[in-house]
Amino acid sequence: MKTLLCFFALVLCSATHAAETRLTLRVSGLFQPDRKDDLQRVAGVLTIKNGDDSGNVKLADVDYDNANATFVYEGESKIFKNVKPEDMSNRIDNALRQASNHTFTILPPGIIPHDKQREVKIQVGGMDCKACSFGLYLALYNQAGVDRVTASFKTGWVSAWIDPEKTSQETLEDVLRKRELTVKKQENP
């Protein structure tokens, strides 16, 4: 009897995993480590609506180092049946934007190959709160040739992963100066 119960439990778990769809997406707004906690708080369970139907998408994992989040949804439920991954990412994006007051969004996959990226680190004065870090993050992230950005008011450092053929540290420093921030000339950490 015990063996039979274990068998049914295994079949049930397999059926659940077969119906589950995992989708890993790049997320904007992960500009400092504690934003991972913010993302987990607002995206723990997102409600996706489709007409009169609604379903839930769960945040399964956050990879801060690569600005990725993995979402899980039940592929057999009515709302998710026959949904293409690109359509699902749009639905997740809309729900995530609403849940986070537009501080998190889904991004297209990175366009700069990792072997062409170069990390640039800049020490900044005048960045004194999370909102300042977010504004600075957005200003740099929207520059051509920038793949990913982190900004921490706690440490005073900004890191950007760039395509050196399309932008430079000097260009990013100019963007920061235009935002009336002080760019400190020191050795990178």
C-alpha cells in the first residue's frame, strides 16, 4: 500500500511539473541588491487577466547578477492554454508594471554578447537615496550600447556593462554630470 501511495504521489508530481511552464525573462529595475527583495515582494504572485478569466503567475527565482527573473505558470489552466512565450512575457510585463508602479518591467533579451561587454565602474557623489539610484540607473540604461546597470547609493558606485564600440566610460560620466552628480576620479574597486 505504501509503495502504491508513493507511486501515485510521483505521478501527481510529474503531472504537475508537466503542466507547469517556466519562463526566464530580463527585468529592468534590478539596480541594487535589495531590489531583488522588492521584486519578490511585488511579483510573488501576479494575477494575469484575459477577458473574464484570470490566472496566477508565480515568481520562482531572481538572478540579480544577470537581471533575470524566472516565472512559473500553469500551462493547463484556461487562461494560459495555447499562449506563446512571447505573449506570456507581455502579459507578465503588464502585470509586473501595475504591481510595482512601473519600477519593474520586462526587457528584451540582451543584445550585446557577453564576450563583447566591458564593465565600467564609476564612483558618484550626490546619489543619496534609492530613488536617486533608480533615476541614475534609468538614465544610464537608456544610453545606446549599455546592456545592464547597477547603482547603489549605499556604496556610491555605478557599474555599467557596455559595448565599447558604441559607448564609453566618458560618455556615461557626461550623462551623470548632466544630472548634476559628481563623478569622482578614483581607482575602480
